[in-house]
Amino acid sequence: MASFALVSTIMPRGAGDHPQTYRLALTIALTAALVAAIFGALPIAVLIAAFAVPIVYIVYMYDVNQWEDQPIPVTALAFVLTGVLAAGFLGLLKFFGWLAPPVPATDLNGITVGGPTLSGILIAALLVPIVGELIRQIGPVVLASRPAFDDLMDGLTFGIISGVAFSTADTLVRHWSTLTGGFVGANDPGAWASLIFLEGFVKPLVIGTASGIACAEFSGLGKGYDGFTGRYVRGLIEAIVANIAYAGGIYLLAQIGNPTLRIMLQLGWALLVLAVLIIRVRNVLHHGLMEAALEASAREGVGSEAGVGTGDGLEFCGTCEMPLLANSAFCTACGTAVRVRAKAGRPLVTAGTAGAGAAAAGAGAAGVAGAGAAGAADQGQGQPGTGEVAEAPPPTQTTDAGGPGDVEPDPRDVFFDEEEGR
Ligand SMILES: [Zn+2]
């Protein structure tokens, strides 16, 4: 199912160990929310919709032990800080009545009542997406600036956590009256069911993946974090545009009078925006997972070769910014000869054999990661690195990262350049 592919994209590391756990948890949570809505327990339905994805995601974080010993500051900054700021911002808008969904246009004896308003569109499709995205960047950027969390994967995950936190606050603020209204009869279970799917499942993923893309650009590849670069600005704009598309579409479709049709069209639009974001995230993920796998191999050592340990000794390729294995003569990711890379004017060496080595190393260090990365490459990158193969190195393996020939080289894995292939 499509939704399962979504789950494995935002939770890449859990896929190998127990692939069903988180999917099952999400399925149970959403089913519980639907049952609650059908039986009229709308406050419970709203609560589950607001917290299901964030809780499952945070449990996943602890489970894969992503930030070994510092889960509390990570959770506090990325989740609670964003949630509180978002609740304050959205609560303020709601207090002034600027958050109300538009009233469907009705024709009363030739006088049109309701319909979209200019201020409504400006607030829903411009103010909230832009200010919201800036709110969502604060916690992750502070976190990703710390040396312990400077990997691409860290940035991506911080952004997703921050996004789902914002989504939780958004759901709670918008449905506050339902939340405090107690048990009421369900007037339209079908509409409520879809609303829960939209707000409980699709909305957090749209907002989360969009913020994740921007935060991943902040972290970047290579040593340390990239910071406020042009790439980060581009990622930030991408995230804001995705949120404008999502929120603007939801706002305009809210004009439709028929509630079931309205919700269905909103859901369809949201899934479309999410699909584009997921393709983008898979592309980012491909590089993040490869970086993580190579760093693990470099630190632990491969075969008889000792690793660089946990200290500062990790070196990075000058061309693709991927971590280098200790004492290797070639970059495992892009095949650039490490010892000669400083010589100006000489064409950079890129070769398929090195790509095979990279795939083997990735598979060895984090079996799932390699497979996921290959899948991501198939999805995200259309263009193989043609024209970059200038000169093939001797076919001997210069590192014992993995036996040659046991992994089919994917030409698209060779695609790394100054743009980091993203
Ligand atoms: Zn390289």
C-alpha cells in the first residue's frame, strides 16, 4: 500500500529489524480514532489524530537509538519547543478569528454569502505557511548546529519531528472546541473519518517531510553542518512552497458545500502534495543513509583495517563530501582518488568499480540502509552520471570494503558531483 511506503520513507532505519511494528501502531491508532469518531467520542478522535504520528515517531527514534544518550534535549527542542511556539502562534490567530475555515458560498436571492475572502487566503495560504516554517526551523537548526548531530540524517529527522509537533498543535488549536465539547452525536461519521485521516495522518507527514528537507540542507554532507547556505535557503523555500500548496488547496476546497466531496477532494490534494515531498525526501535519504553507513564503516574499521574510532579523525571526500574509510586510496562513494584529488587540471576519476565498493560497504555496515538507498536512487535520480567517468582506475579493489562482483553496480550510484547529487 502507498501509505506503507510513506512510513518506510520517514522511518528508514526500522524497516529491517521489525518492519511491521510502526505500521501496525499507526494502523491501530487511526482505527481507534475512526471508531471513536463513529461512536461520537469526537474529543478522543481528535486527541488520537493529533498525537498518533508524533508518538509513534518518537517511539521509533528511541527504538533505533538515533541519538544514543541525549534523547531528552532532542525531544525537548525539536518537539516541545516547536509545539509550544506553534500553539502560541496559531492560538493567537484563532483568538482574532483569523483561523476559521471559510464558509461555503451560498446564494441567497442573488446575494452571495460566504466564499473565500482575500484576508482568509492571505492568512491560510501565506502567513501560516511562512511563519509556521520559520517556527519549525528554530529547534532543528539549534540542534543540528551541535557537533553530535551534524549528519544529514539528523537534520532530516529533526525537521520531521518539528513538523509533526507543529501539526499536533495545529490540530489541537483548530479543534479545541470539539476537544472540550465532550461526547456529542456524530453528525457525519464519513466526513469525520476522512478528516481524521487528513489531519491525523497526511497533514503531519506533509508538514514534517517539508521541514525535514529544509533541515537536511542545513546539515548537509561532510564535516560539520553546512549552515545557512544557498542550498538551505532553497530547501526552506521548497518547504514553504509545499506548505502553501497544501494549505492553499485545503482552504480553497473548503468552499465546497457537500462535506463528503469536500473532504475527499482535500484528501486527494493533500496526498498529491505529499507524494511530491516523499519523492524528494527519498532522494535526500539516499545520501543521508549512505553517509551514515560510510561513517559507521570508517569509525569501526572494515575487515582487518582499523577504524578511525569515535574521535575527530574522520576524513571526508573533497569531491562528494562523503566520509572516507581509513587509509583508503579511493572515495568509496564516488571513486575519486583521495591522494591525487588536490592536483589541479586533472580530470576527476569516477568509476563503476568504486560504486560497487560503495554499495558493498553500505550493505555491510547497515544492510537495510544500502537496500533502501538503492531504492531511493531508483525513485529520485533520473540522470546517471554520464560524462563524469573520465578515467577508470585499475580494477583492483583498493579497500577491502567488500568483495568485487557480488553487488551489481548501479550506474546511478556513481552520480555525485558538487551538487551532492541532490
Ligand atoms: Zn567522494
